[in-house]
Amino acid sequence: MTAPKQLTLPITGMTCANCVATVERNLKKLDGVQSAVVNLSSERATVDFDPSKLTLIDFISRVERAGYGVATGEADLIIKRLADDNDARRLEKALTSLDGVLEAQVNFTTEKARVKYVPTIITQAELRRAVAAAGFEALELGGEAEDAEAKAREHEINEQRRLLIIGLIFTVPLFLFAMARDFGLLPDAFYAMSAMEGMARVPAAWTNWLMLALATPVQFYVGWQYYVGAYKALRNKSANMDVLIAMGSSAAYFYSIPITLGLLMGHVYYETAAVIITLIKLGKFLEARAKGRTSEAIKKLMGLRAKTARVIRDGEETEVSIDDVRVGDIVLVRPGEKIPVDGVVIEGRSAVDESMLTGESLPVEKKQGDTVIGATLNKLGMLKFEATKVGKETALAQIIKLVEDAQGSKAPIQKLADQVSAVFVPIVIVIALLTFAGWYFFAPQVDDQFTRALINMVAVLVIACPCAMGLATPTAIMVGTGKGAEAGILFRNSEALERAGKVNVVVLDKTGTITKGQPAVTDVITNPQLPFTADELLRLAASVEKGSEHPLGEAIWAEATTRGLRLAETAGFKAEPGHGVQAEVEGRSVIVGNKRMFESRGIPLGSLESEVSRLQSEAKTAMLVAVDGVAAGVIAVADTIKDGSKEAIAELHKMGLKVAMITGDNQKTAEAIAREVGIDQVLAEVLPEGKSSEVKKLQTHQSPMNIVAMVGDGVNDAPALAQADVGIAIGTGTDVAMAAAPVTLMSGDLRGVARAIQLSRKTLRTIKQNLFWAFFYNVILIPAAALGYLNPMLAAGAMAFSSVFVVSNSLRLRRAKI
């Protein structure tokens, strides 16, 4: 079976939740699609599919058949080193074979290539790299590479603006004229005397023709997209907002035509039809602009990238575009300059400001062998480093991808809105028809019974707003995840963002989370009955621990190295996770481990028992050393508590959360640390493989069940992070974006946990406010319109601004303090 692939498509033309459902349904109909998620706020579709059955063209044609579009970009490149027309054909073939490229034309005569591509799949930088890989050189036409997707969105907004202006040019005079005419404010030339009305003054017949002339461009030019959208929706056996607008405005417009032609008596409603379309166009324009602001965090992250890099090639320093930096290049960065890509320092010392990625305000010292992250700022000295990750592999690119993925995913809370949206428009049409029937057949009889029934029906069609429901969740998720990224908090998906706000128990791993994870030897105590000096005991233990990856083992080895002790070669090395290690050293069997290991082997501690208890009460970890089956001494190792751990736990308590600590340490040591930082519950002497079952106990041994967040370093805590309702990985450095946990804290600061939960709570509150508004608005105003309390023009205004309200409320999150 072919491995599934994932594709992200930028969709154009979506206006409401029904559009989302239509695109999603159409994509899922394709044979080979495993899942399809469409997001209204980010206007993207993410599809998992079988590449042996489907191609990009299949998806684009399916989206277009559903009545929507896919944003594409065009790259114009100047190609150097084309020898003949065969080269041009070969390059064309190479470009066409790339994922994301729709068309490629290479002209040998003009030495130009024009490539049409999907910007969410491939970038212009990758196109130029493909040209280079084919043996040619590509220069860009028109300077800096453009954001093709942003350009397509901008074009959409400009088109909405243009149509809105045309709508206003015709609608404002039409509305003012209609109002002035109906209230008798115009000169006598605009009126005639009607015998049927008892010689009353009535509007002259030609004024209806004038209103028809003003209303027609609005109806069929400004409002044409609603007719097209309605036709395509109905063709796909669904109904969306376009159907409601087309029905509502058409009812008012077409009812007025027989009156204008003199076939019917009554009042014309051209201004109603025009105002409906123009007000909704205004709402859509404001909504599109506001929606653009929800993705500002991503734009900010993209803007962090350096534009150029100074590299050493062939012994010479040259400035190249950031896209042309290759893995293995030696890069120079002077003080005050941005680090262009990820790499490892080979020369120089400096302090680097990483706050833009980690949220950590203090600069980080960098020296030979340290990693540097692209887009961070070099403050003091000059650095020379080797590029290790470029392009899509850099930490910044991974973070942007992570945030985009999170923004494109669907939160569980959105399911209700999706279910309602699926049946919303058909229900509204039924209510509108019932409104017409009610007013026409059952209401008290009046002269213009039909007109009154029609106008109330139009009000119902126009007031209904599926858009507000569709935008309620994704806009808040977009702003929330973006705000998180700015603060160094990465949410892998919107479900994690939602669940984090419901957490009531936080479990912290001790080593590397509460403590620095860099333990140091504090005491070396020997058994007075054996002839070992402290240095000799340390040398034997360090020989066994040499090369150990366990922090306690590293501490013993580091202390021996610091003291200048000569370590011996070992044989028969054996490690027992959660217990200790043993090996043959210079013909003697040496064991370094905890009390559990000694008890399992039946090795008595003798006089060392009291020393172990004393060290444990001082929050030190006692590592026992046995030589040839006899307890030879104790090496105490202590880990220092991280700056901010105490404040972070106090902050979690202030938020009403219970805090537990999980560790492999013995009970006494764990309790001593817990007392120091204010932990509520201690889970001590837990082996690495037992952490997930302890988390499970916390989740289930209470009614109602606890929602548990597990905070760890994301490596040895992976099972526990997966078991928890919300796994939070504390990471530092370039691998953070790759952590498997649903939430990653970019800086190693524990205070980020409280910030992540706080952000989640505020996002959740915003989503609930949005959903309440969207449902409340429809539940209150649809019946009001049906009962005749709303004029269709007021209804159109309310409908247009309900979506704007939802998006604006989500944007308030950007200013929230976390």
C-alpha cells in the first residue's frame, strides 16, 4: 500500500459554514481520500490521500466543480545556461514533475520560465532550487519573492471593495430617492394625481423606472456572485448563504417589476433589494479585512526571517539570498545582525536574543559547539557557524508549519456549529415559506396582503446568518494559536488548545522540568570499614558510569573528570532502568544504583543506612556504590531548582489547579523538593515505564474524572505525555517544533504552563461568546423577522454585521494578557 500524503490547498470563494461543508463533502467523495478538513477562517483545506489514486489536478477540478477556487501563484524566472531547445524541454519536464506545480513553460529564445503553482505546496525558492538541480540558474523577475497566497487573498478583498463602491454609487441615491419620494419630500414633478386613490398625490410612474435603472446594476452586477454561488450550491445538492441572499433580494426585485410595468398595483421595493445586496457586500468586505488580521501572528513569524546571509565559499566572503544557503555552508554573523539559518557555532562567542521564538527575554550565551536558531538576533560578538538546517527544515519554518496546522484543524467544540450549519439554510427557507403562508392566509386582511407577506418572508431570508456560526470557532483558534506562538507556546492542534483550558490537575516531571536537570555531586561518603578513599570510590563509580546518558551518572562522571581522576576500562556493562548500572572494573564487580537495586541483590547497607536517610532529607539523591558485593560508600547528587519553578507552581495554584510531581527519586528526596516549591502531591519512586500508569490513576480515581496535564521534557516522558489529556513538552533549542506533545513550550521556563492554560481558557471563553452570539442572534431575530418586526433592510444590516462582530470579538484575544 502506498504511504498516505497530506496536501494543503488555499480555497477561494468560501463565505459561510455551508461552503466549508460543501468543499469538505466534495473532497471526501474522491476515491483515495482518507480525511478532509476545511477551515473557513484560514480558508484552507487539508487532505490526507492515497497518491497512487489521486493527483493535485483531481483535487483542484473537484473544488472548482463544487463552485470554489484554489489560489495559485505565477513565478516568472530568467533562466541562465540554456544551451538549446532540448534544455528548455528538459527543464519544463523537471518543473512539471514537482509537487504543487500546475503548469511550466520554458522559452529558449527569451530565456524565461513561467510557472503556475499552488503556494501552500511549493515556494518560489524551491522552484529556483529545482532549476539549479537540473543544471541551470534561475533569477527572479521583479525582485523579492511574493507571497502568492496573500496576493490571491488581497485580490479577493480588492474585488469586494470594488463591488462595494459600485453598489454604494447606485444604492445610496436609490435609497435616498425612495425615502424622499415615499415621504412626499420631492417637488410636484415627481408625483401624479390618482383617481383610484381619491385624487391623492401618488409617485409618478416614471419614478419606478428610474429606481429600476438604479437597482438593476446592483442586483445583477454587484450581486452576481450570489446568483453564481446559489446555483453552484444547489447543483451540489446543498444550500448556503448565497441561496438566502439571492432568494431574498430577488423576491423584492422581481415583485417590483410587474408593478413598474403597470400589471399590478402597489409599492415597488427596488431600494430593499439593492440595500440588502450592498449592506451584505459591506459586511463581507469588513469581515474579509478582519479575517486577514487573524493571521497576523503567522505574518509576524514569517517576517522574522533574515533576507540574506553572509557565507564563506571558495575562501571568499559573499552575500547570498537566504534561499541559497546550503547545509554545510560556513556563515558569518556580525553583532546586531539576524542569524539567517539554524547551525552549530564553530568560532566566536556572543549572546543571542531568542525572545522572538522562545518568549525568553534574557539573551543566551553562545560559544563553540552551541546551536543557533535562524531568525534570532546576535547581540555582542561575531559568530562563525556551520549551517545544519535550511529552508523548510529550520526551527522557524517548523514553527510556522505547526501554527498553520493548528489553525487549520477543527476543535471538538466546532462540531455542534457544523451540525447546525448543515441543516441551517434549508430550515430557514422552510421558516420563510411558513412566514409567507402565515401572513398571507392567516393574518388579519389588509389591502396589500401579498406585499406584507412577501416583505416579512424576505426579512427572514436575509436576517439568517450561517456565517457567524461558521466563523465563531476558527477565528478564535487562529488568534489564540498565533498569540501562543508569539509567547513561545506552540499548540499542535486546536483540540489541544481547547482541552488545556479544562485541565484541573497538572503533573510535573521533576528532572529537567522543576529542576535544571543538571545534577552535581555534593557528597562522597565511604564505608569506614573498607579501605577506600573518597577519590578511589568516585573513580570506580565514574568508570562504570562513563558514557552514561542518565543525568545522575553524568554528574558522577563529570565530578571525577573535574578532580582529574584517571578512569579505568570496563567490561560486562549492564544497565537496569530505574535501578542502576554494574560492570567489571579492574577485575572487581562494581555496582552503582539506588536502594531498590541493593535490596533486590540482598546487599546490606550497614552504617551507611543513616547517611542515606540524612542525605535524602536534604533533597539529595543517594547513589550507593558496592564493590564485590559489599556496600562501599554513598555518592550524593543534588539537582538545583530552576529559576521560576516556585513562582510557576504558585501561579498554577492561584488558577485553582492541583499540582503533582512525578519522579524516580525516593520518597524523602522527592518530599524535600516538593516542600521547597509547594507541590500538593508527590508520586515518588516511579520507574520510567510506570509514569503513564500513574497519570492514568490520577485521571480515573476520581468522580468526575480529572483532566490531567503532564509536563515533561518530551523524550523519556513520551508515554506519560501521550496518556495525559494534555501533554506539555518543555523544550529548548531547535528540536522544539518536533516534540511529539500536543503543546510545546519553546523556553524551558515552567511559567509557560500557566500561560498556556490561561491562553486556552481565554480562547475557550471567546469561542463560547462567539457561539452564544451566533446562536442567540439567529434564535431571537429569525422569529422577530417572521413576526413582522423587522424591515428587510434592517435585517440585511444586522446580518452583515453579525459576522463582523464575531471576527472582531476573536481579534480582542490579541490584546489579552497571559
